[in-house]
Amino acid sequence: MDIHEYQAKELLAQHGVSIPRGKVVYSPDEAAHAATSLGGEVWAVKAQIHAGGRGKAGGVKLCHSLAEVSKVANGLLGNTLVTHQTGPEGKIVQRLYVEAAEPFDREIYLGFVLDRKAQRIRLIASAQGGMEIEEIVKSHPEAVLQVEVEPAVGLQPFQARELAFGLGRLTMKQVHQFVTLTMGCYRAFRDLDATMVEINPLVVTKEGRLVALDAKMSFDDNALFRRPDLHEMHDPAQEDPREAQAHLHGLNYVGLSGDIGCIINGAGLAMATMDMIKYAGGEPANFLDVGGGASPERVAEAFRLVLSDKNVKAILVNIFAGINRCDWVAEGVIQAARGLGVPLVVRLAGTNVEAGQKIIRDSGLPIISADTLAEAAERAVAAAHGKAA
């Protein structure tokens, strides 16, 4: 689960991270009032969406008057902001963060990620702040500093201190600030079940303070049951509506750009199926895992979800039943397949497969059956292209 910048900053501030003064607003009048209450002469007005690259896309503006704050807010709120991370459809800006702008001398990158391969928290820092970490790695690999955190002891102050020295050009007072800030970020990452904490840029102000000018946090969805306060920060408006709808029905859905809809049980089988579709010359329209206990009703909902994508020209159902039963899944397929409007390819395997295949055959519906995954993918691609399987 992702959260907005202002929410991430609030959480990090609770763990000792220094942040600029700011307020979240929902209207131009609120924006001007927030700037007045914050004081100062320059303010940053920031669009709050779950995507990077806001500055380059015009979603972050420096304003030098209250009238300019109101004008910028009016131009952002309710409009779609397109960045390199949103895709061409962009995201609608529904809230802004007005922040007191403070001049700074230097930008630093600081990030914590969950390295699943190493099974460790990985701390990444770079003196080349203000850039995406991918850009830094590509253009200045020598500037990227990394530390793996040993889970038995956690991040140690000496490790943060070594990073500070590696960044260079920091006074001893700033080194101490960096250690305090880094340890605070680590505690927030660990204690809140985060999967990513990123401060980019971490700036050194003209007064010599280290301040988190921007912040991102992501959390482990599987741990949200014990973090109800974090769950309340979820903003469904920032999600694909289909993904939000899928979540309500216990489905895992990710929209893609192809034309073959996929309904599959198990994330691994779903990935393999999408790979096989591409190998057969097609493009999957989605990732959709109906889970291990897919009832006929859930399968029918999966069909409605897949068909909400107007690009879908064929649907591939690939079920390997273990906990599930093929006859149970087949009943859901039959319910959803009547009047479908696009070709349907079904491959069943596992528990009660013969009964499931019989239900499909006896339905009288024009369902294309397949015995293997490769065969199912080939027939789905052929059907989507209007060819005989």
C-alpha cells in the first residue's frame, strides 16, 4: 500500500525526521489560508498523487505570493497529472500539500528497501540527490552507497555514520543529524511494516540543517491487519478502479495493455500463463489471481472485471485445482460465459478435472477447451486474432 507525501512525512516526523512545515489542502482558498498560517515569503504547492516525477510534470510549483498559491492550486486541483510513472492516463489531483519553502545548498538521496533476495533491509544513499535512483545507478554508479542491515541487531549508528562520511561535504554537526535522521527512518521502516522508505531529496539547508524535502513510503499489505491507523491512510482514488473493485471481492488484479484477459488461480501460475501468452505471440490484458478458494460467484465476478477492459478480445481461464475443485470452477465459468461476446478458452487440471470438463462440454456453449498451458495460450492468441485455434 502506498501513501501520500504528506502522510509519509507525518509518520517520519514521529520518528525524529526533520520535515518542512506544511499543510494538506483541498481547495484554492484553503491553499492560500495555509500559506498565510505557515508564514514566510515562498511556498511550494505540491500535487498529492501516488507517483514520482511530479516536479517534471508540473505538479510541484514554487509560489512567491498568496495570489500565486491560489492560482496554482486552482490549476492543479481536479485536473489530471501525467508523469513517467502514471502512464498516459495520469492521475487526478484531489489534494495538495502547501509547504513553507526554505533555500538549500545540497540534495542527497536516502532510501530503505526490502531486498527479498538477500532477505535484508537495504539502505541506499547517494550524494546525487533529486534524481530517480534508477538514473543515479545508470549515470553515477560510483555515487551509490549501500548497507545491508543484519536483522538480528538492526541498523547500527556506526553504519549510518559511515554513510554520512561516504557522502562527503558534511560537517560533524550534519553527520550527527544524518545519523539521527537515518536511524529514525529505519525505526519507521521496521516498526510500521514498511517495504520502502525514500527521502529524495534530503536537503542541506542554508542554515546547515538536514530536512526531508520529499518522502515516500510503501507498506506490506499482508501486515495491514495489525496497522489499522495505516490502513486509514489508504486512498482508493489513486488506484485503478478495477483493482479497487477486485480487492472488494478478494481478487488480485493488475491491468495491463494487451487484449487477452486472464483468469487464473495462483500468482505463480498466473505469471507462467502470461509468459506463455507472450511466447505464443499475444499480449495479456491483465494479471488476475482468483485465489485458492474461488467460488462460482468469485469466478463470475472475475469475468465481469476482465470484461470491463474494452481492449479484451479473448479470455483464457487456466485453473489448476488443489484446494479448489474443477467442477466448482466450471460452474462459475458457465454462469459467466452466457452471452459473453468474446471467445473463451478454458484449461482445467487437478481435483475433479473430469467432472469439470464434463460440465463445460455439456453446457452447449462455444467454449474452447485445452489440455495443456501451451495449447491454451496458442488457442487464446488465435481466438483474439480471429483465427481458428
